[in-house]
Amino acid sequence: MSLEPESETSDPATTGDRVDELATAFGEAIAELPVYQRFVEAKEAVENDEEAQEAIQEFEQIREEFQLARQTGRASQEDLRQLQNAQEELHEIPVMSDYLAVQNELELRLQELNEIVSEDLAVDFGQKAGGCCED
């Protein structure tokens, strides 16, 4: 597949199809990146690790309780400490620690790719393509 740009006189429908083909090829190329492969393996390891799954469930329960308490104005510093401790314990599990490290590495690589794609655009491609809301 050639990555040469279409001429300016191309049929808009054909150009759109070409962009779709390039986007598909881009996604496939990302899926072949070693960092993406390591991410998939780390994710599967977390999903298959009983200790990690129990810690995730516990953390999610504590987080939900904290969010509810915060919404009702009943959240305390002790509640926040409990949430932070649960998160730290979760992150200390080796498979989870590995997953978070490779996830961070993948996010950095995707940001680099976003910058390359966005270079010729008037918008941040990843931000506009990735969602509607900003934190």
C-alpha cells in the first residue's frame, strides 16, 4: 500500500475511501508495535491474576464509597487516606505494576504518533478523535 497523497483533483469519495484505508493501516501498524504487544500481554496478565482482580474490586468499591461520600459532603480525610492506601496496595502487586508501566509507555508512544498526525492539522487529532470531554 502506497502512502503517497492523492492528487488534488481526486474524487472526494475516493479520497475519503483512501483516508479510511490509511486509518485502518495505521491502526494495524500500531497493533504491531512491540509496546502495544507488551501492553496486551500485561493486560491479560492482570485479568488472569486472582490477587490483582480481588484488589481491583476492593479498590473500586472503596472508590465508589468515597465518591458517594464526597457527593453528599460526608467524605473525610480518613476516607481519602483509605482510598489512597487501597490504590497503593493495588499498584504494588507485581502484575499491576508491570501493566501500569507498559500502559504509560504505550500512552507516550501514542502521544508521539498523535503529534505526528496533528502536525499538519489545525486541531489536536488525538484529542478530537478520542472523546468529547476534558478533565
